[in-house]
Amino acid sequence: MTTDKVTLAVLGASGDLTSRLLLPGLATLLAGRPDLDVHLVGAATETYTDEEWKTRVREALTTNACPDHARERVVAGTRYTTLDVTSPEQMATFLASLSDDRPVVLYFALPPAVTIAACRVLAQLDLPDDLRLALEKPFGESEESAREFNRLLTSFVREEQIFRVDHFLGRATVLNIVGLRFGNRVLSRVWSSDDIESIEIIYDEQIALEDRAGYYDKAGALRDMLQSHLLLVMAMLMMEAPSRVDAVELRDLIGHLLRATRLYGDDPVASSHRARYTAGDVDGREIPSYVDERGVDPARCTETLSEITVEVANARWKGVPVTLRSGKALGGRREIVVRFRPVAHVPVGFVDDPAPDVLRFGMNPETLSLRMATSGAEGAFDFSTVDLQAELGDSEMRPYGEILSYIIAGDPLLSVRGDVAEECWRIVDPVLAAWAADEVPLEEYPVGSAGPEQWLRAAAGEDGHPGSRRGLPAE
Ligand SMILES: O=P(O)(O)OC[C@H]1O[C@@H](O)[C@H](O)[C@@H](O)[C@@H]1O
């Protein structure tokens, strides 16, 4: 990476995203990159003096346990501007105040509707040629609206100036998948439907709504996590081999994989499940039922847990069910599970059949484990299993730091390309339509559990759940 000087202007700087994720991400990036020179400019509708803003930044970084020296580097050069991003005059003056000897990144840490309004304003202004736009998810709310937003953006900037942020592309596990898949023969030879029976990508969070009703109650788990994050994780896990790691190649392959993806059986009802949490306690903390959380509209029927099963209909993967699942107020299982097919033949004389092999990538903490069949524990010709485990170690840098490092370098490698964002919506849109028409029941699960009882029974091989064996594994 060569660019080492940039002005990072955060629009929506008074919000939760800025203090909880962006600023700590920036600090972890600076901690490892003494060469980077970032002018941070905060902008929001609130009125703060530069000193008040610096205090907010310092507090956010202290709360998030950022190293002292990195915190002071962020604070040192920062300033603040009160700004209404929907006012053309104010935006023009703001942009003029930023231009100096370095490229400018406009980071939109704003609600989607305000981001779009701000982009409409930008479309009317004279913009520097090297301006970069960093846009948070959700990018649109359907394939059509994502396409419309892409049309708006590309009417005034080039695609390579647009950085659609998905912080899962900056997660150590997701980046490690590339090395693991393409750096050794053991996995590359078995990476297809010939050897793999099913895949699950599970991201269950222990946290509940956490005062985010304003956004979450309109989004729900499917839009919040599956449409963006988990489909991209799936693409990294299942894409064809890149000949080089660059933004064109990697994003072509991600797009290629997603274009082949469709709902399992092309059936949005049978391939999807939704549920929401009921009251309970996690680690001694009382959590109300989702419908009783502050700001929630029960009539909206927002799901806090969603599961879809898809298929990548190409020569490598046809027929392999891939289940994506994520929810709030759950047990906290976060892993990718790759289940292999049973061996073709078991030598006559063995007592039982061996358990099929299972490879797991743990997400946060980053781990890798392989459960393999072996024998000997119970007798020379009696199968047992062995678990090979590795701690992959977390990157020092938080996912937002990783993502920011590429944006600052002007490299869209870890940003979502416009067609990829549209493709993700194309996959989930039929499910959203089936749910809106109430064709899939909204089930319930107690806070802190592993999910609805019925899903667990189905996963254990009992039944009652249309997804049957494609649901939660019992282990
Ligand atoms: O575990 P992480 O990195 O915080 O990512 C999960 C978060 O990702 C965000 O994009 C979602 O909006 C949140 O609802 C979710 O909690």
C-alpha cells in the first residue's frame, strides 16, 4: 500500500457507529502503522467545539480499550464541523474546507435515508477527482433500490471511488479462509460437492437489541446479517481460486459465486425460518421479550433470528445445502461448519461406520478444528474420532481497522462492488416477500437459548421442521 496521507471526514460523527466501531478501528490501524497520516474530521448536526469533539473521541477510544499512543494520534489532528448533509450550500463549504494536499474520504456513518439524501446533494456539486465515498450497510433495501442507489452514485463518481463497507470482509477468519483454501493441497482437493455434504455459516450473538430499535426493528436479522455479512462469508468460502489477490479478481469471483446462488429448491418458504426472542436472562442480566423492548413495534413482526438455506448451482457445488443463520440473544455460537460425506466404502471387519469428518472455522475467537475418524481408542478395528484444534490468534487490528486501511490506500479489495450488493439482495428478496405475506411462521425462542425448540428437535433428526437436517446441528 502506498497512500499514507488522507483526510477522513466522518459524516454522522456523533453516532454510535463512529464511537463504537470506526474510531476504535482507526486507532488499531494507526497503532500498527506509524507511517499513516490521517486527518480526522468529525461532522454532524450537533454543535460541538473542537475541544468537546476531542473529548468525545478520547472517551470513545478509552471505553474501547485502545492503546494510549494510538488514541493520542487520533485525537491530535482531529477537528469538528457542524453540518447538515442535506444542505447543498453547507456541503459545498464543508468539502472546500477539506481540500488540501491529500485525498479525502467521506465516510457516511448515517442512516440509509440520510446517506441517500446526502449523495443526491453531492451529485449537484463539483467534486475533487480523487474523492472517495465509504458507505455503510444496509446498501439499499431490495435489489431494485440497491440498483437505483448504484445508478445515483455512478452518475457522479466512478465505481473505484465507491467503498461499500462490510466489516465481515475485514474479519481475520474471513481473510484466513483464502490462505487456508488456496495455500495447501489437503483442502483444495476436497472442496466440492464430491466430498462435501453440507455447509453451515452460523453467527449467533449473545447481545440483544441494545437500544437499536430505531434501525433494527425495520431491518430484522435477515437484512442486518444474512443479506450482507453471511452471504459474503459464503462467497469467500466457496468461490473459485483467484489467480491473484486484487480487487478485480477477488470481486469478480465473489460476484461469480453469488450469481450462481439461489434459494434451496427455489422455494423461499421451505428454505427459510424466522423467530424472535422471548424474555429471559443472560449472565444474570434480565432481557425483556423483543416485543417489549423500547421502540419496538410488535405489529411489524420483526425477526431477531433468521435462517435461510441456499444452493450454489454450479458444477462444483450443485446440490450442497448451505445454511446461513444469525440471531440476537442466543447462545453465541459463531462458526462455519463444513460437513464431509461418509467414506465410499468401510473395510469389512470394522465394528461400525465412521462418523463423517467435520471442519469448523470459529469466528471470534478465531479457531480451526477438524474432527476426523480414526480407530484404536476402543479397539484396533473400531472407529472413534479425534479433534485436531488450532487457535488462529486474533489480528491486532479490528475488522474496521482492516477495512479502513484499504479505503485509505484507495484499494477497493475489501469493499463490496455495486453488482455484488445487488446480487445479495436478489438472493434474499423472495424470502422477504414470503415473510411479508406471512407465508412463514414467526417462531419464538427464549433469550440465551440455542434457538426455537422445534429447530433443535429437527436438527437432532426428530422432525416437525421443514428444513429438517438442514437446521441447527445438535452438537
Ligand atoms: O460481531 P460484530 O463484528 O460486532 O458484528 C455483528 C454486528 O454487525 C453489524 O453489521 C450488525 O448491524 C449488528 O447487528 C451486529 O451485531
